[in-house]
Amino acid sequence: MSTISKRSLSGPRELTRVADRLSFVYLERCTVHRDANAITAEDAEGTTHIPSATIGTLLLGPGTRITHQAMSVLGESGAGVVWVGEHGVRFYAGGRALTRSSALVEAQATAWANRRTRLSVARAMYRKRFPDEDPSGLTRHELLGREGQRVKDCYRKEATRTGLPWRGRHFVPGDFTSGDAPNQAVTAAAQCMYGIAQAVVAALGCSPGLGFIHSGHELSFVLDIADLYKTEIGIPTAFDVAAEGGEDIGSRTRRAIRDKANEIGLLDRCVNDIKQLLAVSSQADKATSEHEDRVTLQSDRGLDVAAGRNYAEEVIW
């Protein structure tokens, strides 16, 4: 019977479908190397073999080292690589996206480029955050006003629940200690949520700058996605941490967000939410899942034609 180490390298058309892969594999405090068609994770407890073709995106946490050969086999097998904080709560850098298909980023760009569809996605984002309210018919300005009021209500609700005084949101960029304990915890939680969202956006190959609510920043879409979970996860967790005391509030909040995200499977949830928001069709999603090298050429009237052939004789000059 063949073993991982004896298996020959797969070609692009022989790879495991993305649907059959482990969406995210997280490693920390180990050395990542290559053994034939697998990567190995070596730590004090021994060596673990992971077939590279079964990985969707490899998340490299603190204390990891990775060799050139390991990166080579991950690239050949179509896996994405993202350098993150503990359990993915910070984004530091990213390699290639999880998919060879451009379906998601094309859907994002198409929805973003039209004011009507851009507003529709913004409303859908609001509906995901506050399912008890129907935002249909609201203008963009009305959406911003409603969202702001709901967030204020969330702050007051969490302050009452935890018994903490709340004098409003105060944050000075670059000065983490300027706020009181609840404000510091909220800031730390927001930074963690941005890191999680950025890791997923990078893994899916979406454009971080094409936002539907936020605009003008290189991470506008990342901020949009992170805000989906602000009142459900970020703010309540921050107040829970602040209620336990003010010492090391930043690090304790990051650990709490890490544990919560891991507990509820937030990374996979982000993936599903992004696909739903961008309304990627089942056919486009299938193309993404098949992980094929599919390249077409753009023709007139929105038609795509097969690449790899010369159309000179078919063109009337």
C-alpha cells in the first residue's frame, strides 16, 4: 500500500476538490517542512504529516517556521498560506488565495461597481447583523444612522449586563491606554475581528479595498466583514473581559476573542457569509470548488470564449 511519502506529485487537474479539503488548518509553535507530497509539522511532541492537497488554507500562527520546500509543495497543490496571530486573530501577511477561480472577486467587483447593487449588499449586511429589522427601502444615510444607534444600544446593554460604567466610545488612534477598561477591551476586540476578517478575505482571493459600507481605505471590505460580528461577538466579549478587571486587558481580550472564534467556527462562518453576500451562483461556486485551471477570453455582449486558440480567421477586418 502506498504511503504519503511515496505518492507522486499531483497535477492541477488531479487535485482534491476544495469541497473535500480541510478549509483551514492552523499550526503554531512548530517547524513546517516538506516530505514528498505532504507537509510535516514538527514540534516537541513529534512530527505530523499533512497531505498538502487536503489543505484549503494553511494558517501559520506564532512560533512557526516554514521552509522553502514546504511553500513550494503548498503552491503546487493550490493551497493558500496566511501568517496570523494566535488562532487567526491577527493578520500579518498572505500568500496565494485558496482558489484559482476568479468567481468571487469578479462577483465582488460587479456588485461594487453599480450603486444599486452596492446598496443591496450593504442592506444585506445590515440584515445579517440585525435580523429583527428589515432594511429594505432604507437609503445609505438611513442605514448608517440605524447602524450607529444599534451599536450604541449594544454598548449600553452590555454595560448594564456586566455592571460596568459606560460613558461612551472613546478611542485615540495610536494611544491604546487613553480609554477606560471597557473602551480598551472594545478596541482590542475590534483589532482581533479585523485580523480574522482579513485572513478570510485574503484566503478567498477577494479584494480587501472594495467595500460596500466602508470606502476609501485599502481594507474597506475587511472592515465590512468584521463589523458583521461586532454586536454579536466583539462587544459582548470585550465587556466580559473588562468586567473581570483592568490588568493586561489587551492580551486577555485577544485570548478571549481567539477562544470564542475557535469555539463557534468563525472562520468557516465568514467564508459562507461572504459567498452569500456576493451572491455567487451555484455554477460559479462549482467552478471555484473544482479548483481547475480554467482560463477564458472576454468577447462581445458579455460572452466568454475558450482560451488557447487563435481567433484571427474568425474576425472580419
